[in-house]
Amino acid sequence: MAKKQFKTESKKLMDLMINSIYTNKEIFLRELISNASDAIDKLYFKSLTDNSSQISKSDFKILITLDPDAKTITLSDNGIGMTAEELESNLGTIARSGSLDFKTANGGNKSDEIDIIGQFGVGFYSAFMVASKVTVISRAYGSDEAWKWESSGADGYTITKTEKESVGTDIIMTIKDDTESETYSEFLDEYRIVGIVKKYSDYVRYPINMYRQKSRQKERPADAGEDYKPEYETYTELETLNSMIPLWKRNKKDVTDEEYNNFYKDRFMDYSDPSAVIVSNVEGAISYNSLLFIPSHAPYDYYTKEYEKGLQLYASGVMIMEKCADLLPDYFSFVKGVVDSQDLSLNISREMLQHDRQLLTIRKNLEKKIKNELVSLKDNEREKYESFWKNFGRQIKFGCYNMYGQDSKNLQELLLFYSAREKKLITLDEYVKNMKDEQKYIYYAAGDSTEHLEKLPAAETVLSKGCDLLLLTEDVDEFCLQVLHEYAEKHFRNINSGDLELESEEEKKAAEDAGKESRELLDAMKEALKGKVKEVKISTRLNEHPVCLSSDGPLSIEMEKILASMPNNGEKPVSDKILELNASHPVFEKLKTVFAENNTEKLGKYADILYNQARLIEGLPIEDPIEYTKNVCELM
Ligand code: ADP
């Protein structure tokens, strides 16, 4: 019998499979099971249109048979089968050559090879990753003849007539011998096969059966004596390996919370229940089912580079990707879950997925769903939302700030910050609703702890004027607000930067007058500070304290601190600082006296001490501790 040669492209793919160093060889089973399930679909559909009543849906099944002695694994289906011509055209050439671009593989480069196999479902030929010989015995629906296709690889294939009792296809793979670097015999192991089926094909619509070895205790013989020891025997039992109807396809009202929670914990390896479950069943231009979870705590590696976002992606019940990152924006990277669509092809590549319109639509819908769920949690279950915020708020704030704030308007209603007046977390909306009529700004202070911030001189001033104040304690906070710029047309204002516009006309005038009067003193102090501050001026934000530092321009003192603490990224930006003095404080009187004495050296020392005190209040280090201590001691 003459061997037929594979078509050129098939031969190349075959070579790739045979010599594959691809580590994920187990996917061959997924590919063959999907083919079997498709073949059953086709027959089922035909039976509906043909009105042939002999076929009942419950008869359809896929059977896996292991024979470790013969070193074979056989996959049988009672689907539509193939005629001799179909065997020839389907298995002799690559049906969907369009989806495979062989240019990259032509070089025979190993890394290209991994790339190709990793990105494409490789269909029937993937059997050759694990098998030295593949035999396909098939009888097509409506035919009495059966045909056998056989190939040991690249040297071609044969098709001969054979016998088969019923319609369908058997694929018999003779597993390769183990080598030093590869074990193929694992694919003859019952447990390994069960694991692979569950991993990739748990939700295939038809039962995937296998005879499994079991053990049971033999019945105790009637005449057994005192010293009878129980005996065991092995037997085989047909078991269905897949659970068939996925949880995400079931109607939400038919599934209990416990089922959802257990599914989540089991599949995403968490020990605690999720804080929210989001179910969607969408039908339309694109149809999909999704089941998403918001975890109740952050994984230990969440805020590290190691954490990988992504949802499990299924095409018609078959898993095609474990972590599809393209389905989630970074700011919702904590979401776990599953998306299943019948409109996606099993063999779609990673690159194609990135640009896939349907996937993009799904992503947009999911994003909306997640956001709505969070908004509803915030509005209706505040405690739960606050706990969510503790875990993932930082990520949402990064989301606001990222990409020049392109998503900030979408995310702003999710933000929570600590209110100095309410002593709890509040939304921006809540802040604005409680603003005084004449209040112009949303005030905030940024630093490392709320306790410290509350005691800032300017904080006391803002609060004493009856305005609330947001206390920002995370490094990303102020960057996030700066990118937002405003909320409900109210601009944000750092209490240590720029004009607070809280003082009355008289207070403003008094400060101006005091400034004019002491112009020379203030200039002399600026001079003494040798470029450390941009200006020395009379403050309107001080009540009790003698001094404070404020900043001018977009970079605040807190931001300067954060940027300085980041790993080296070249030059560290520095904020423009203003030293503010309290004109009604006794210290100011003292300054005036020293200035009147014309004692430049002494004035310089005072200026240095006050400047460093202001730095301390801001949480900045003293610039020259030795000089500072010397000055203080001298003046004491
Ligand atoms: P794909 O499934 O992506 O089309 P494959 O190489 O896996 O590519 O299979 C090629 C073709 O062979 C299939 O399209 C189908 O027509 C046919 N085929 C494969 N397996 C079976 C089967 N178990 N029963 C019937 N036809 C099959």
C-alpha cells in the first residue's frame, strides 16, 4: 500500500509536533476532545434537521481508554465521523492554514517553535507531540464503510478500508518512549489524564467517560473463621470525568451563595469567601457568560511585579487561556473570574486576541459591571466597601493617576479619603455636599499619618474656620488629586500651598500691612537663608505657631518627599518653598528687635533656626543638624 505524502504546510506542522520541545504537551488531549465534541455537535445538528429520530442527545459521549501494556491512549466519539475523502482532506492538510503563519517557523528556530505552539491551538496534529503513531478509525454518518488513517509522522500516511460497528471516530495514539529529558508515559497514567480533562475540558457539553480502576473489600465468606482478614479486589467502573454544565452558565437564582463561594475558593485558591460575586449572561451581537469575583483580601503578592492579572477565558466551554490579561484594566486587576463565549474561536492566538473586537466589547462591558458593583457596594454596604478599599483602594488611586489621568473621571466616585472633621473615610461627593456656601476649595493635607497632619498649623486654621479637610497618607494620594484637578467644579487645595482664601478682608489687609511694614526684615531673612526659600512672608494660615513652610507651584513639599524616596530616577525635583511667619507671635517681635539692632549675624541664626523648625513640622530633615544645634545652644 502506497504511502501518501502530507501537503507541504502539514508536513512542517507535523515536523514541529514530532520534534517539539514545547513543555505544555498535555494540550493534545484538549485539542482532540474539542474535535470530538465538535463532531458530536455536527451529528446532533444533522439529526435535528434530518428528523432522524434514532438519535437522542443523551446517547452522545466521548470515551477515553488507557492501555498501559500496549502503550496506547484511545479517544472515541460517536459524532459525525469521516469518510475516506474527509480523512484525506481533513487530516492530510491543515484545514485552517489561514490561521497559521509559517514564516516564523521556517527558520526552524526553537524559540519560534515554542511561540507558535503556545499561541495557536494546533488541532489534530498535536497528537504527534506525545504519540509515535496515530491511527484514526472512522465511520461517517450515513455510511456502512469504515476507514483507517494511519501515520507514524513525517514520512506520510495511509488510508485503508476497515470495519467499525458504529458511527463515529476512534483515535488511537501509541505513546512515545520516555527519553532522558521527557516522560511520555505520564499520559498513560489514569490520574494524570483525569487531571488534564478537568483542567481544560471540564465544561465540554458531552460526558467524557473513562473506565477507572477501583478497589473494594470482598464480601466476608459465610464460613470465615475468627482469624479472617478482609480481602480486597480491584474492579473497573465507568466514570464521567467532566462536570459539563459550568456554574457560570447556570441561572443565578438556581445557584446558592455557598456554591459560588466554594467555586471561587477552589478555583482561585483563596481561603476566604469573596466580597462580591458578579454574574452576567449576555446575548446579542456578542454572547458570553461571565462569573467574576472581588476578593475580600489582597493576595500576598498583589502589590508586587510578580502578580499577574487576568481572567480565565473559555471558548464554548473549553479553556483557551488561564490568565487573559486583556480582559481587565490594571485598576481592576484584583478581579478574578471566568469568561466563556461561543463567539471566540478555540484557535485564536494571543496576539489576535489583543486586537479582537469581540474581546474588546466584553472587556468594556465587564469594566462597567465591576464599576457598578463597586458603586453599589459603596452606597449600600459601606463597611464592606471600606474593607475593600483598605485592600485595593491604592490600586484604584493608581488607576486615576495613570496615563495622565485618562480614567480618572470614571474612577473618581470610587475614591475614599480620611476626613479630619468626620474622623472617618468619606467620598469626594460627601465632602462637597458638606462644604460651606462660601468655601472655594476642597482642602487637603498630605503626609505620613493622620495624627501628624491634624496638628499641622494650617490644619488647625482650616478646621477652625469650619471647613473640613482631607488627610492624605498614601504616597499616591496627592498625585491622584492633582490629576483629577477638581471635583464637582471645586478645585483641590493643599493647605500648605498657595492661598487658602479663608481669611476675612481685614485679616488679609492686616497681613499685607504687616508685610509692607516689615519688608526689609523679611528680605533680610530671605537673604540670610541663601536661596533655601523662594520667599519669606507674613502668613495668613497661622494661629498659634510662629512659623510654617508652604510651597509655590505644582510640586508640594509632600510630593518632593515622595519623589526623593523613590529609587534613583535621575534628578530629584525640589518644591519652591516659602517661609511663613506669624506676625502676632512673640517670636516675630524678637525678630524685629534683632533686625533693629542691625545684628546681621544673629538674625541669620534666628532665620536658620526658624527655617529648620518649619522643616521639622513638615517632616523634612534638618539640613545641617550640627549647625542647628550650635545655633540653638548659643542663643539659649
Ligand atoms: P480544526 O479542528 O481546527 O478544524 P484539526 O486539525 O483539529 O483542525 O481537524 C481538522 C478537521 O478534521 C476538523 O475540522 C474536522 O472536520 C475533522 N476532524 C477532526 N477530528 C474529528 C473527529 N473526531 N470526528 C470527525 N471529524 C474530525
